[in-house]
Amino acid sequence: MSKRTTIDARGAFCPGPLMELIATLKLVQIGDEIDVLSSDKGSAIDIPAWVGKVKHEMVEIAEETDHWHIVVRKIK
Amino acid sequence: MSMTPALFIILCSGEHEKIQMAAMTASVAAVSDRPVEVFVSMNALALFRKDFDKKCYEGGDFSNLMQERKVPDAIELFQQGKMLGEMKIYACSMAMDVARIELEDLMEELVDEAGGLTKFLSDAESGQLIVF
């Protein structure tokens, strides 16, 4: 049963949201998901770019009124 | 292991903005499966002293903004990059000699060893070299 962890990185500046995501990925199981809440527009571009490079999986990017949900699945 | 050519960074400026850019570049590259080596010299060496005070960043307008708005600290970014990726940090022997800084004055969790420019440049032939 895969779990979803939420990281509230709203208000954090680059590369804070990315670093929090990476640190959390080390703690969760393969197959688990992490939902990063970020108010930093760059993260909506940078996190998917990082995920593509290191070969995890993008689940979803959703834009809310004042922040993004960036959902990543741990693949390895 | 990554096939991306390693990133070699020479950091010699004491300006907060350049230090921050170097820290961001080094840490993001390291966590993106790219090996990073940092050669620290001149005014940047003081950043890595055990007694460096984070209130003492010196820079221009952007430095003031960064400190006001609490962006990730440069030293912490180097620490995160080292923890989460592959990063080596060398303290320039010449700068240590000139400034009379010993290796034990520097943060051992960040500075791997004292190094020379000749070897760093030679190693950098295998990758990409940038200077801050």
C-alpha cells in the first residue's frame, strides 16, 4: 500500500523545496508519493526537471490559487 | 554512476551573492547525479571557518534581500549537497598560507583537504570549470 507524504514548502525559496523533496525521498519507501506544496514558481519547473534526470516519476503538477502541488513517486 | 562530466567550481569571492550562487550551483548539481568539486580560495575561504558568523555575509542590495527574506543559507546548501550527492571541497593551500589559516580552523564536515590549483586544473580537464 503506497503512502503519500506532504511537504509544505510554501514560502521557501529555491532550492529549498527541491532539497526537502530529496531528503524526504530518502526516508520513504519505493512506490510512495511525495506532494510538495510550493509557492516558488521555479520549483514547478525545476522539480520535474530533477525527477526526469534522476529517473523518479512525476505523478502530477496542479496549480492552486497561490501555490503548486508537485507530486513525485519514488521509483528507486 | 552518472556519465555527466563533473562540475569543477573555483570559489574565491567573498561577496554573498557569488557565494550563494556557488552554493546553489554546487548543491543542485550534486543532488542531480553530477559529481562536483569545489576549490575555495581568497576571500571565500573565511566562509568555511569554524567561527564564521552567518550574520556577517557581505554583499550588495540582493544580499540584503536574501538575508531579510531568509533564503537557504549558503553553508547549509553546501552541507546538503555533500550529504545528498557527490561533492568534494578543497581549501586552497596558497590562500591558507597567505591568510595563515590551518586546516583545523576550517569546518571538517565541509572541507575535505587542502589542495593545490595545479592538480585541480588537471582534474578539471575531464569536466566543466566555472569560477565565482
